[in-house]
Amino acid sequence: MSDTHSSGTIYPASGEQVLPPGCSVLIAAIDTIAVVGTRFEIAELFVGQSASGADATIKLTATLILVGASFFMSDAVQNIAAGSLRGSKDTRVPLLC
């Protein structure tokens, strides 16, 4: 169902799916690649090079960022599934999981 504006433009109704699920997974994949590729630079932003033992801290931080980035894809799939269930008025399954 959609709403038609007086100019004839069709807008999606509230709650209507605008992006296909594949787009969400693609965006999550791009984000994951970007974070994995720049994890050392991200760590340097927070730690800096002037601190003593900065190299070891940056290396450990980059490893932890890699672990965190692995969560992006599973979180995207979970959000797609939860949104689909919410759209079909089934909110008990996400509540129990």
C-alpha cells in the first residue's frame, strides 16, 4: 500500500519496506570491509603514538576491532529477520530468542 501525493508522486506507506534485505547485507559487508581495512588507523586515533607501549596497545586494539567487526554481518541478518517478523505482526519469536 502506498500514499499518493497531490502531485502524483507515490510515497511508501509508513512501515512499508523501502530497501530489499540484500541492500542491508551489502551495506553491512561494506562497513565490515572498511573497518577491517582501517583498524590500525582507528586504533591510532584513540591511542596515539606518543604513549609508552603504544605499538603493542595499537596491535591489541586492532585485533579487538577485528573481533567487533565480525559482528556487523550477523547483526545485519538479525535485524532483517526481526524487521520481517515485526512486519508480519509476529513479535513473540524475537522476544523469545
